[in-house]
Amino acid sequence: MLRFLTAGESHGPAEVAILEGIPAGLTLSVKHIQLELEKRRGGAGRGGRGKIETDKVEILSGVRFGKTIGSPIALLVKNNDFINWQTKMSQDDIEESEKQKIKITNPRPGHADLPGVQKYGFDDIRNVLERASARETVMRVAVGAVAKRLLLEFGIKISSHTLQIGKVKLEEKDYSFYQVEKSFENDPELRCIDANTAQKMKNAILTAIKNRDSLGGIVEIIAHNVPPGLGSYAHWDRRLDGKITQILMSIPSVKAIEIGNGIDIASEYGSMTHDEIFFEKGKYMRKSNRAGGIEGGISNGEDIVCRVYHKPISTLGNPLKTVDIATKEKTVATIERSDVCIVPRAGVIAEACIALVLADSFLEKFGADSLRDVKYSFERYNK
């Protein structure tokens, strides 16, 4: 079983993670993880934080001589900006007068601010927003990079691209995994396959910046060469589509998930919905993939295709109306440093999350203590 835990506040000293369950013998180094973190850092619509943080990862345990050793892998990414936040994020007690000066009491509509203080009984919203921040996803990308390394040993690749930003949408078309895989290399700013659409997306982001507003959108993730048989129909919590949906929905700003053509086929007849089965070149296959690679909670051997719908970021330069939790008076929401649009980087986060789920399901079926034994089990299954 593969599992991970992250910890850290947005402006605290560091973000940390522990990943447990990676078998011994996997080649792993800082550069493998750093490559994914670099993808997360860039892109259009990035706020000022991206210019400060370098997101340099450190491996603290679980790796020796460039190989995993079967013990938990501990990772650390220091927050460079913490030097400017040592009073506001002090772990030691400070004067009450200082606390009152830095207290935040104006919750942002659409954020965890108000539900968070109601849940925990806080009178300072910073206690909520520091952990609810998408800064936490830096560690998901880090542990997801390790999961990607494991999956790559078995030919499984995961890539993503931008489908929509605001009202600008990529025209409906079937794209090959190769095209999607090249989207970041060809367009690191928007990560959109079509250059004309990418320019329109960029213009939409520039308009949002000018209007001190924010934009959401849609990213598509494709997992390629996934073997059939991952997941289960027997138990609700082991269904592969359920596990993928849960982890993707936990990404800040995500409001909906689609697997395959899930939205469109809801209005179609069954004859126009399901993927007919053929047997060619010694294996079962489909000539369409409306199911998105998952049937009955189990991977069917086709590409796993997911679309992730992101709402616009909750922090606005022209803040919305809210209520001061201290005085209960009408006011406007607090303004925290934030991105204008997360979508160009969101695919990297979603890739990491899907990699973690697929690696967990893969090890559930083929798992062993060493990579050698996992490969033996996988090869025997393929035969």
C-alpha cells in the first residue's frame, strides 16, 4: 500500500512530506523530483510568490546510493519567503498587541476562510488560510514525482494539457498522447496544444490581471499504457475511478471531475455511449474510449482520461463583499498574494495526484518489497 502525508503552512519554514510503500531498488535522485517541481513553478497567470520560491527539494530519508531502500521517503522544500514572515508565523507566543495588529478577520468568499474559523473556533483567519493554501501542492508534486518514477519502470506515462481558460476553449478534437506529452515542451506558459488558442488564453489572463480579477478553467490528464486490472469492482473504496476522483477533488480550487466523456454521454443513448470490444494482435482493445480507460472501477487497458475543472482563485484584487468575523459589520474580503490563474500549472499537480493513485493500485495488484519482485509479478501477469 502506498500512502503519503504532507505538512507545512504557506508562509511557514518549510513544506514536508513522507511517502511510504515505495519498494526497494527504484532509481531515484533529487533531479527526478526537481524536474516536476520546475513545471509547477512556471506558467502564465503566476503571482509574485513564484518569483520568490525556488522550490528546491531535499531527500531526507529512504534513498541510499541513488536507490530506494524500502523505508519511508521523507522530502523537504524550504519556503524562502519565511524570512519575511517570522513574526506573523512565529511558533513562539508574541505580545497580544502584536497579535491584534496582524489578525485577519475578513473572510474571502469561495475560500476555506469562514468555514475554517467556524470549524476550529479561531478568531484569526490566518490559522486557516496558511494550510488551506495551494502551497501544499508543492509536496504532492514532489511525492507524485516518485510515483511517476515507479510507474515509468513499467512503461506507464502521465501527461496533461490545458483545455480551457475562462471562456477560451480548445476546439473539441481527439489528441494523441504524444501531442499531450509535448504540450509543456512546446508551450511552457499555457501548456495548450493549439498555438492560436493558447494566445487567446494568454489574452484572457492579461485581461483578468488588468481588471484585478481571476480565471478558472479545465485541464485534461492522460495516463498512457496503464495495464488492465487496476482497481476493483468488489469494494467501493477500491474502485479506481472513485480513488482518482477523490484525490483530484482534494486539490484546492477544483470543483468538478470528468472521466472519459462522462458529461456528454449522460445525454446520449447507450448505443452511442459504450466502447465496443475487439480482439486484435493478441489482446482486447477498443476503437473508442468514451469510458476514459475505466469500466466498473477497473482499468481496461485504454488510456485513462480525466478532466479537472478549476474555479477562479478566491483572492481578488477588487475584493468581494464579506462580513468581519470580529465586528459582524459589512466589509470587503482580505487580499492575500495569489495567482490570477492556476490552470496552466494545475495539470502538473493533477498528474502527480493520478500517479499516486495509479502507483498505489499498481502495488496493490503487483506489490512486493523489492522492485525486482514487482517486475516479476507484472511480467507473469502479462503472460
